[in-house]
Amino acid sequence: MTIQLPEDFLRRMKRMLGDRYESFIASYEEPRAYGLRLNTRKLTPQSQAFDHLRSLFQLEPVAWCPSGYYYDEDTKPGRHPYHAAGVYYIQEPSAMSAAELLAAKPGDIVLDLAAAPGGKSTQIADHLKGQGLLISNEIHPARAAALSENIERMGIRNAVVTNAAPGQLAERFPFFFDRIMVDAPCSGEGMFRKEPETVSEWSESQVAVCAARQQDILRDAVRMLKPGGTLAYSTCTFNEEENEKIIAWLTETHPELSLVQMERFWPHERRGEGHFVAVLRHAGTDDADEADSGGITARRPKASGQSRKSLEEAMTLYESFAVSALAPSFTLPEGEPLLFGEQLYWLPTGSGMLNSAMLTGLKTPRPGLHLGTVRKNRFEPSHALALAIRREDALVSVDYAADSVEAAAYWRGETLSVPADLKGWTLVTVDGFPLGWGKASGGMLKNHYPKGLRRPN
């Protein structure tokens, strides 16, 4: 289908690209690229199971992302149980560039400021390798919920999802983060081939509105960046107003920032829909250094006698479950427990940088790893916990082939027959990848796969 591009957009691109314009326009007649990125905490390209995955989805490597691959659209990896198990994240190939250039390292304290639906956050988590802290923020509640689901599906233990305006975070976290990702809301010119309906939403006035919004977001982002820290700014649009001119404005208004690298991924030059990424570094100032050494003064609040007692009881129940169901190989990151009603979470603290007091009054859809539900002196493990562990971390497990009738039945929420000697909480895996929990008794496995995630018949 030929896309009818806006005349104003065409005029602007012709002026911008010059003799490269015809090649750019011709790219709209080509089929779009489809990509997925491995969850390297579950599967790496070096593992034996990868050969099966590569054959299954006809994978070809993405040059700028070691864990990224193009896939054949007809193979539908989003409908495979591996997707539900968090083995990979479906992501547009060009968009994989931003987190690679941010280059987070294990132990970093990282903010993804406009994170939904979670592609860049889950990629950053891969770089952190379970160490340090990731705060993934999304201002829109529905998108924050989708972000939380993707963080959970990928089994990330050291991430917190917040639902706040950038200014709210800047007030709480001055000079706090080693690295910040700003994947800014933009006019979406790089989405035209992927989502043709966005063409009708584009206008020159929208470009100006987006550029003004991007400046507001970046003002708050800079307030949260540590001296010596790194900020990556990215968009999926092509115009200079939202890209090079934003970076020029940023370095002019914040001379403490210096441009390290700037990359464009054009759809006529690299196989993807297009992306812009700029990486900047904070040189630091005396004021920033002072704020960094003492700017965060919040302390953990003292719990009331009843809430402290409830939290201790909840942790006792979790620990009893862990002794009976989890191997010593499973450990939680450095953190603290939080109890919201019946729901028990583990808040990662990033080597003491974060505590629960800092989140007080802040909308936090996912305050760390959801451990489970506490009900009438019993503990039910969460689906998030199942996806955060490995098969060898469970004392009791049952494995099915991904294409088996048993795996399909479990995914639909059905009860399964299991050996009579199987008892208690049981991790259900597909080809060794955790998919969810069941509870075995009398030769039957009661299905605990979440109803909202079950695949219809």
C-alpha cells in the first residue's frame, strides 16, 4: 500500500536531504523491518537454545545491537509461548540504537524518563545484568500499566516503575542518576511506514509543539543527572527542530553538558524505520557536586507498630515459601520489603541509593519485584516471581515442549495431569523457560497462570 505523505513533510525533507531525498522517499515503497531483542538474562546468542530460536523465526542480526535480530513477519513471534516467558522483546530495530549508545553498566543508577511501553527500559536492564537500579517512568497511567507488564514479563528484579511528571521526579531526585534515557515524545515521522495512521496526525504545528515539550522534559532531566553522568536523547522523527536544534539548545543553555556522539538511523541507509540519538555528558559544577554529596536527604520512615508487624509477618510467610519452593541459588537484590494491602513487593535500593521514603506520595505502579500475595496466613507467589527466576531456582518444576498440547493447555488456564509424587508450588516451564506457577496435589496441577494473560482457545 502506497502511503500518501503530507506535502509539507515532503517539502521539508527535500530541503533537508538534498540529493538523498529520492532514496529516502523510495524507502516507503519497501516493506517495513520487524525486530526482536533477546532477553540476555534468559537466553544469549551463545547458548545452545538460540539455534532453535534462530531457525524458528528466521533471525538475522541487527548490526548496531548485539542482542537484536530481524525476524520474518510470517513467523509471528508475539504469539509464541517464548514471548509470554519473556525470552525476547519485540522492538523496532532502529529503536535498539538508543540504549546501546547510552551504554549502562552493572551497578549504575539509571532513569528511563519516558519509558512506555518498555523497549528501552528492558534493554537497559539487560546492560545492568541485575545490578544497580532502574527507575522506569511514564506520565500516562494506562501506558505506565503496560510498561509495568513488560518489566514483569522480562523478569527484571531491580526496576521500579513510576507514574509521574518529570518535574515531580526532579524535585525528589536531584543529581541522582548515573545515566538517563530521554526517549522523547515526538511528531513520529519515523512511524509513518510502521503505523500509517500517524500520517494524518502530523503537521508543522505539531512539530513545534513537540519541540517545546522536549525542552521542558530535558530541563527536568538535566536536574537529575549526576556530575559526570550520561544522558541519551532520542526520537523516532526526522526533522531538525526536534533533533539537532534541540541538542544545540540543550548544550547552549546547559554548558555543563557536552555532546559525545550523535547518530541518525535513516530508513534508506539502514534497515529499520529510522531513529535519532544524541549522547551527552555532564561535566559537573561546584553546586552540582555539593548537591550530589548531600542532595538526597530523605530517610526511611518509621513504620507503625501494626504495619511493621504486618510486614514482618508477610516476610515470614514469603521466607517459609522460599524454603519449600526456591533453591538457595535464587537471591533478591539489595533492597527492602514493602506491603501494600495483601501485596508484598521487594524494593531494590541500588546499594542504598533508594529507600521507600523517597517514593512516598509518588504514584508507583510497580514498586520493585512483586513477590506475591499474603492471605490468611498463607503466601501465594506472584506471576512476576515465576518470570524472575530460572528453572534451576525452583525446587519443584515441570517442563513441557513449547509446541506441546500441555503447554497450550497451561497457557489457556487449564488444569493438567502431573506425576502423583509432585506436590506444592510448581514452576511450569516451556523448553526450560519459566512461564508461570501451578500447585500440584493428587496427580493434578492447579493452574495459577493469570487470567488476564491467558491465551484464548
